[in-house]
Amino acid sequence: MSASQLHAERSREWTSAIGSTSAVAVFLHGYGSNEYDLTGLASALGLTLPWVSLRAPVEIGGGGAAWFTITRPGDPDALPVEEATAAIWAWVDENIPSAVKIVPIGFSQGGLMASQLLRTRPDRVVAPVVLGGFVLGAPQPADGVLESDRPAAFWGRGAEDRVITTAAVERTATFLPQHSSLVARVYPGLAHGISSEELADVRDFLITHVGVDAVSR
């Protein structure tokens, strides 16, 4: 995989803002979706940061894409996940100035990718948001740094989510509190989706950890 494989849908102010902003939101869609799926979160959150929504590199038909193919649900092989992580970083390095932090916001499989960015280059990441996602079981290069520094992270999921396996949820519930200053929320009645209550919590999280200028007031 390479950065050139990742199609990107950008915010309208991207070109004018990318040289002066301190942070950029990076949306990472779930399995079988596409780069347009999460763009509506920008207005729902009131984002004032420039944002980009990346299309995953694995085409699965019907207009959908994936960051990696599913072999064992909730327990993917490490190599394809790590290859997808490298492709995202290649795109970031080619398109976003090195001084600009990224705010990964991912849903489901994209939530796993958001956690991967934190676990590989935490110096470049601020306030990652994992929505209905989980973490990879294999150790990652920056896990030791995270265990020491405990950066802020958000993990939200539906109490009625039957897509993410119990083992994946339990792994994530063990890993993230040990490697981040975690804000964790479980939403009663929510299945594998994103609720308005969850978005309100994400908005508060971004204000606290990215800054009041990250969203409109």
C-alpha cells in the first residue's frame, strides 16, 4: 500500500488553512464504507479544524472499501493492519506539514486505525477518537511510550453493539486505560452506530484536549 492509493475528501478550507492550523481532523471510515461516510461528523461536531476523510485502500465492491480484510472478526492479523497504518502515515507525511498534529476520528474498523496512529507515532497525534472500534492485539512500536505518557483518548461504544466481538471489547477495555488518559463511554440502547449523545461527548472531549477553537461555540 502507498499514500497514492488513499483517495481523500477534504474540507473546503483545506488549502487556505493547512499552512496555519495547529491540528487537522482525520476521519477514518469503517469496513465496507467510503471516504464520504463520516464527513457529516464535521458539521455535527461543529468542527472548525480543517479535516480530511481518507478512503481505505482495499476495495471490496459495491463502492465500499476496507483498511484490511476480515479473517477473524475482532482479531485481525497484525501485518495488514500495520501496512494500512503505514499507508495512512505516508499520506499524512505527504500532505500535512510536520508541525501540524492530527486528530484521528475513526468508526469501527476506522476506530482501530485511529488507535493504530496513536500506537505508532503518538508525537504526531492529539486526542484520538475511537467510535465503536477496538485495538489490535499485537504489540505496537509506541506502546511503551503511551504507558508512560498516558495521552488523552476517547472510546465510545453502544451497549447493544453486536458487531464488535466481546473479546475485542475486553482487549480494548484492558489496553486503553493502561496506555492513555481514557475517556470511555458506553451508550445504552445504541447498537453499532454513533448517537447524538456520543457526538456531544466527543465535542466536549475535543474542546478539552484540542482547544476551544477546535469547534464552533
